[in-house]
Amino acid sequence: MKKYVVVIMAILLLVGCTQKPIEPPMKEDYTKEFIGDWHGTMRLEGKDVPIEAYLTPETVEILWTTKEQQKSIFTQITYEANLVKGTVMRDGQEINIQGSMKGNRLEGTYQIGEQTLPFVLVRGELVVEQKEELFTVDVKGGQLKTTLLSPQLPVMPLYIIIGGVGPTTKDGNLEGLAENNSYSQLAELLAEEHIATIRFDKRGVGENNVLQEAEERTTFVDFIDDVVAIVEAARKDERFNEVNLIGHSEGSLIALNVAQQQPIDRLISLVGAGRPIDEVLLEQLQARLAPDVMAEAKVIIDNLKQGQRVEVVSEPLQSLFRPSLQPYMASWMKLNPQTTIADLTMPILIVGGTTDLQVPITDSELLKQAQPEATLAIIEGMNHILKEAPLELEGNRQTYTAQDLPLHPNLVEEIIAFIQ
């Protein structure tokens, strides 16, 4: 028996001598998920500023440009799972950075003192370039085609440009009538400020001609609903950290009504009416129509306001009040921009032009009176299509077909100041 015990003990001793010592598990290297070039934006003084970042196992370098180029290099870096942290001292003040990986994005904060600046980064070197792409939205009757112009950053504010009355295209032109490119010029200027825009041909026009319904079934609410759908789609897109509206002329009233229904960050009203459309029409027609035709126009407007149709309309008034167009006009007359803007709480810029022959500056002033918190800008020498123009009729009209005439420079300054 002792013999067997000795043999077993010898075997156990041999196994113990030949077994390798247990090594501690190797620490997982997380840096490979982070190192390399990144680019994106950081929220600085209310504006998304493009930034570059370069991550190594030992350092994080962040570079951004505002009025002057600034750089921070973090040398105390730790990587843990999907998290990166860093600290650096500058002028006796501690600066901290923290970011976490979320899918293909690195989101975090840059903290200096009590100031916390959020940032979002994606892989690759910073190359800010403007690009147009199709942005489709489900609406009544099908899909609305819109054009997204963006500086190709991972996060940026968005402004939806809403066109004026008539067959207005995404570029600000009246289809088949006049080309001035005011909306495309505005979109390009905003892209230079690292701001995305969506603009679109109205339903029944250009790319959205397929959405045209029978005229008697079209109402003003259809155009409001189209923009509501764009806002809802934009809110679901992770690229846009703000959704804002720019409404021009009739588009101003649309923007005001959309802002009552949807969360909007900022709103800009460009030469929008400050009165219900029936009051505007009566003022405009008074100077153009013979007394008997003007009397007929008043009767038609009164009937439409009461929800009644007028079957017999004289030839001079067919373009405005033909029976098939009356449901649209009646739905438009129900909306009062003053009562609508009075209910809004987001920052609002109201812009009027002193040489606007369609909407006088008194309309902008009425909107300001209804919403005292809004910013009012009256642009000297700006007409209805946002261009520099004389008050004289013929010279003013010539700007409507001047494709290369830029937007009024003071308008650009006011918009940029409001946005920033």
C-alpha cells in the first residue's frame, strides 16, 4: 500500500513541477478603436465650429478655427472600453476632454472651467465642402423631393427655406416666368457658414409636379403640411442638431403656422405679410382695378371669408378668384399672421425691405408689434426678391430676371448676425 502512495505522490510532484505558472490576463488594447484622424463640429458660443482631432495612444490633439486658430494637446490620456478621457493644464486652468464611441461617431465634451462644449466627430481628415443631395419626404399624395445643401459635417444646424406665392421653384424663381436665384444664393451663403439648408419646388411645380391635385381640392393647409413633414423627417436625421425655418413672402405665413405645430429652434420671416391675405389683396387691387371690378372683388372676398363660393367671376378676376381656386383662397384668408406669431416663443427675425413693391415695411412692423420679442430688420433699398433695387417700378422689375445679381448685402449681414 505504501508503494502505491509513494508512486501517486511522485506523479503529483512531477505534474506540479512541469506545469507552467498561471499568467495574469493581458489588458485589452482599446486604443485601436480611437487612434487616427477625426473631424466634426464643436458647439462654441451658440455656433457649430468645424474641428479636427488626431488621437494617438498617448495624446489627443484638437484644432479648431473661429476668428483665430486654436489648438489643445492632451497628454494625460486614458482609454477604457468605448471611452476616452484626457486632461491638460493651460495658464493654471485645467481643461478636460471626454468622449464615447457611439456607432461610427465619437461624441463628448470639451470642458474648460465652468464652460462645457459638446462635440461630435467622425473618422477622417476635415474637408469641408458643399454638396447637394436629394432629400425625399413622404407627404400627401406621394413623396416631396427636396434639395439638401450641406457642408458635409457630422452635425450642423438646418434651415428649411419656404418659397413664396405662385409656381415658385427651389431656387426662388417663378417657373417659366422669371429667374433671380434668390433661394439658391441664400443656401450657398449659409453653407459657407457651415449651415445646411433644404429648399424645394412647391407641390405642383418642377420636381414635385406629380403632387399636383385638382385645383379645387388644393388648400393652403397642404403647403403647411408639406413643411411639417420636412421638419419631422429632419428631426429624425442625426446630422441636424437644430431645425429652423426661413419663410419668404407667402412662405412666412407657412413658417409661422408650422412653428405652432412643430418644435422649431429659430424662425426668419422675409418680407412676409403682417395681415390676413384678404386685407393685402384689397390694398393691392385698389390701385389696379376699375371701380366696378373692384366692387366685384370686394363681394367675392366677403363671400369667401364667410365660406361661400361665387360661381360667376368676371374675366379680370379669373386669375385670383376662378371657382376652382376659391377653396384655396378661402383657406388662406382664415389665417392671421399676427395672432399666429404672437403665440411663438422661439427666436424670430422679421425682415422687410424699403423698396418692396408687393409687401410694404408696415407689414413687418405689424408682425413686430404682435411679437415684441422678435428682432426687426428693415433693409434700406431691398425689394421683394431680396435684391438691391430702386423704388422706381421698371428698375425694380428688372431685378426679377437678373440671375447673377447677389442678395442685398445688408440682408446677409442681418441673417448671419441672427444665426450666430
